[in-house]
Amino acid sequence: MDKFICIVLVAAALVGGAFAQTSNKNYEVLTFAEPPEGEADWGDTVSVAADGKGSILVFRRVEPPVLIYNREGKFQKSWGTGIFPEIHSIDVFDGFVWVTDTKDHMAYKFTMDGQQLMALGTKGVKGDNSSQTAFNRPTDVAIARNGDIFVADGYGNSRIVHFSKDGKFIKIIGGTKGPGPGEFSTPHAIRIDSKGRLIVNDWQPEAKNPRVQVFDQNGKFLEQWANLGFMRTTGLAITADDTVYVSDTNGNQVRILKDGKLLDVIGDLKARPHNIAWDEGSGELYFADTTEPGQIKKVVRKK
């Protein structure tokens, strides 16, 4: 009887998509939604975004690449077929969708319906650390309160590129590869806190000391958060009160920081969390799991 009950409970959890996978007793990790009808799996899910108004966007390396769901996991629509040869990040700021493409070396702005509004970079052309018009495998985008654009140009270069809201080049932040303050190895994700500071994940595979660096918007280095147990800092999410969530793909965890101090760890995820998103409307965290086959997970704090 005990064995039977155990089997039933596990089956029910799997069907309901509510299978907790973390050693942190304060949180549960749920499987979010299902692939679109007729698809056996998601494909390679690399990024997820939330617009704060009820829409959850999934970015994957399968056509169509952009899938939009509501918070209940019901599929709404898709777009983007034939546009992106190698997608990387997706974010929503002020109702607009920003994505990066690491093969075409581009960053794009779209409406929620997939209408292209802006393109940054030179399609198919690799820039170096001094280039004003070309990236080399850009990884993420953040938008300031005044509309200025900050692109993490992180896989091929080692910098953040600052543009005006109209896409006019302003300056380069970083641009020197290394482990020193203000230098970058792999600036993989970027967010802006309530003080207007740039919060940047620097993966640092060479130095083997993944860290988060903090700058003002003029590019002045302010501080770094290091030696916090990261293995590979990938995704960033930030709440209205400046609580920072950092996903660690190789560490199978999400670490929670405040003012550079470690608050908590959502660990033993049995997943590889890549890019992450905070849904300000619901107070829930989402992450793209790059374990094959890909999935989208939702992290909920237990009441």
C-alpha cells in the first residue's frame, strides 16, 4: 500500500507540473506550461521573460522561437520564424521585447506582437571591443529609465555598449578582457537597479571566479560581488526593492543577493538555469532550463 501511494503521488505531481526540485524548504520549483500543441518537447530553451502584466515569453532554438503564455501556462501566440539564426536572450521593458542573436551579432526591439522597431549591430558582421556599430555575439540588453540602451557584448567581446533610446552610440563600458575591477571576461547578463546602477554578471571562466560587477551609467566601476560560491553566473533578475537573483548554470542553483550579500540559495535544482526572469506582477521567478529537453520552470516561495 505504501509503495502504491508513493507511485500515485509521484504521478500526480508530474501530471500537475508541480514537482519540487530544490533543497531549499522555503521554495518549490514547478514545471511551467507545456510545449505548443503537437510538439513533443520545447527544444532548446535558453531564455524567458515576464512583462509584469500577465504574459510569460519563452525564447527557444526551435521555430517559432518566441512563445507567449499567460501566467496560468495557457499558450497565447508565437512569432519570430525565420528571423534568428541563434537566439540568446529575451527581455521585456516598458511593453517592448528585446532579444539578442549571437550568430548574426544583433540586438533587436519588437512589439509584443513581433513587429520589429529597432535593430542594433551590423547583421552578420563581428565587431571588436572598440566598434560602435557591430557586436561580437551579444548576450543581453537592459533599458534605463530614460530609455537609454545597454547591450552586454559578452561572448566575443568583453564590454557593455551604451546607446541612446534612438539607437545612437554613446560609449563603451569596459572593453578590456581580464579579472580586474571594471574589466570583463564574459559579461553575460545585465540589469539596472532602482538607483540606476548597472548590475552585470561576469562569468570569468579563465579566472574561475564568477562575479557580479556594479557600475554607474557613466561607466564608473563601483564595486563587485565575488567569492559567493558561483560556478558559472548566467542569468540576472532584479526586484523593485533591489533583491538580485543570479542563476548559476553549472551550480544548478539560483542565489539571492541584497546589497552584494548572500541572502539565500535555491539549490539542488536538478536543472541548468540559464536566463531568468522576475514577474513583478505575481512575485514569481522563472528560469529557462537548458537541460535536454529544455523546460521552463517557475520558482514559488512557500507561504
